[in-house]
Amino acid sequence: MASNNTYKIFVVDDESLFRKILCKTLQVNKQYEVVPIGSGTECLKRLDENPDIISLDYRLPDINGRMILEEIMKRKFPPHVIIVSGQNDIGIAIELLKMGAYDYIVKGADTREKLSITIEKIIDKIELKKENENLREAVADRYSFRKLIKGSSKPLERVFSLMDKAIRTNINVSVYGETGTGKELVAKGIHYNSDRNKMPFVPVTVSSIPETLIESELFGYEKGAFTGADTANAGKIEMAHGGTLFLDEIAEMNLNVQAKLLRVLQEREVTRIGSHKPFKFDVRLIIATHRNIKEEVEKGNFREDLYYRLLGLTIDLPPLRQRDSDVIVLAQNFIDIFCDENEMPRKHLSDDAMNMLREYSFPGNVRELKALMELACVLTDDNIIGEKHINISPGSISRNLLGKEKTMQEYNEDIIRYFVDKYDNVREAAIRLDVGKSTIYRYLKKS
């Protein structure tokens, strides 16, 4: 066992010599804090010391081993109990194991060896449980809403509010948003913060699977079900049992598969291709699409009955152009992550770079921002990322000025700021805009 943990072990036996032999054997392992105890009464009195394991003699003169075990098992987090007895009685052994004892060892020449092996197995089990708990905590922390999806804009706060509602129930969730807005991140955030977080999260991108394969991918198949089916395979629905099935780009699914999926969801059971044995499943369903499914229903591209079956709680992800206050936060976060992953010195955005990002409407959304920041980290030769390091053409900025809903005053300020930044000269900006310099200064003062 490779571990730095220490484990407290009670060795309870009224025979002094035998107790010393067991303690001496166990004390060889420096992980073990071995406590010799000579009576059942003392054992019960010292339970508040929270031993991890108790080696318990079944026949003690003061209290019967069964009674001690019964008291131990009443505790909220009882230790693992190994019964050590001079009686080779299968009936008693079975009874004690049913009561909660981990093992029943008959005293003999090999007692020390058997006890050591059993304790090692228990500690392996304890450490595996701790590893799993730590992993779950790490996953939950990793998928904490605030860490997973950066930002504090009002549109994003509405998303967080709906995610909070989603995790408290098993209602289906429909996530709508443009490409690159982070629909899968929202799905993961809901799953890993729900009571299903110990079970699988199974993502399926419908648009990336050929139409001829989507059915076998979702429902699974048996060996020999079709040419090339050399082995049996569970489908994604079966794999997600107990957890969450995330169907991304659901609107790309053809009508034939839609009909079969509807039946599967209604019956809550799926049958592999080539099999007649249905599998009862329990999954939380989250779907995502950049299309308006209701419009697809009206066009005849999506089944209306499946639409209502899937609908559930709707979460609309705002595009990045509607999250003004989040752009710089996200950009710096992507820069920090990229620098850390590539062991580069930390880099920061210059004022002109931040202004450039604020003016751009990001048709590729968060995904595009991430790519731009990673490239900028590579292009810069120092720790400052300037406008010239961000791969956005000035034409893109000017075309995107109308990508946000603003007042005329705000548009005027944006246009003037753009020209002043572009020419780095108030006089030149005034000439290009055919306005007086005083107008430029007046708007700059307001902004």
C-alpha cells in the first residue's frame, strides 16, 4: 500500500500474551497506530477515539462479542470490525457478518497472517473510497458554475439561475445557443452539480455521426447484428444509465431516428439492434442545438411529439456580443490558462487590445475568443498583448459596430473611439469623420 495515511487499530483480546503477539505483528507497519485493549467494556468506552479497524475477540469475559458488535454498528460511521474467535462455528460467523462484521477469523497458527491480510484489504478499500471521494470533489469543484463559465453579466446571471433550478430536479433540459457559446459546459455543470454526479455523463454530438450509424450509436447492438458487428456494444443510452445523456445538435437527427428515440423515451427502455431483450434505463436528458426547434417542427424537419417530450427547462445561452462585461474577464482567463499549460510567463492585455475586443462582435463566440487569445500569446514577444497581436481585421471591427443594440449616443462614441484609436490622432480622426476636433473631445470626455 502506497499511502502516507495513519490508521488506528484496536486489538481487543483478554488473553494478554495473544494480544501482545497480534499487536507486535501489526506494529511492524508504521502506518498502523495499534491500541491494545483487554476488555469489551474498555473497547466501548474508547470508541470515541474513532478507530478505523477493530480486531475483536468473540469470547470476552465481561461482554459478549455479539453485543459489542451491535453497539459498534449503531455508530454513524462505524469502524471495520474483524471478529477473531476460538470457535469454528459457521452459523455464528454468518450471523456476525450479517450484523456488519467485515470478516470472521478462527484462532490458530495462521491468525497473525490472516489478520494482517484482512487489515490490508480493509485499508485498500478505505483508500479507494477516499480517492473516489476526492475525485468527485475535484470534479464537482472543476464544474462549479462560477469556475466553469466565467463572467458576471446580467444575461449570464440568468443562465446561472436556471442552472440552479435544473440541478434540483431531474427535469429534461434544453440548451439553446449559437455555435461556440458553451452548451456542453452548461450540460456538464448541471450534471456534476446534481445528485447524479457519481454516475456517467455521456455526450453525443448528433451532427458528427453519419445517419447510417446514429441508431447503433444510441441504442447499441449485439454481435452479428449487421456486417462488421464483430462484438456486442452498449449504446450511449445504456452507457448513461443512472447518469446524464447529452444530445448535442439534436435538430440534426433524421425523422426516422427521431421516431425510434421517441418510443425509447416513452417506454424508458432500449433494445440493442439484433436483440429482443429490452434494457430498462434511468437517465437525465439534456439536449442542445443552435437551431430553433419550434421552427424546425413547423417546417416538418422535427417531430412535434418528440419536441414536447424533450422540451423541459429551456436555457438560452447569450452570445458573447451580449455579454459586454464578460469579454475581458474571459480573455484574460484564456490567456492565463494557455500560459500555465505551456509554462509561459503570465501575459496581460494592453488598453488598445481590450478596446479592440470590446468592439468586436465575435461571430464564433467564446470558442473564437479562446482561439484568438491563444494565438496572441504565441505572437507577442513580451508579457503584453497588444492590438497587433490579436488576429482581427479593422474591417471586422467596423462591420460589427452594429452587432450590438446601443443608443445613438453610444454608437457615436464607439465610432469616434474607433477612429481615434485607429489613427492615434484626434485631428486625423476629425478630418476622416468630417467633424470638428471639439466634437471629438466632447465625446471622448463623455466616454
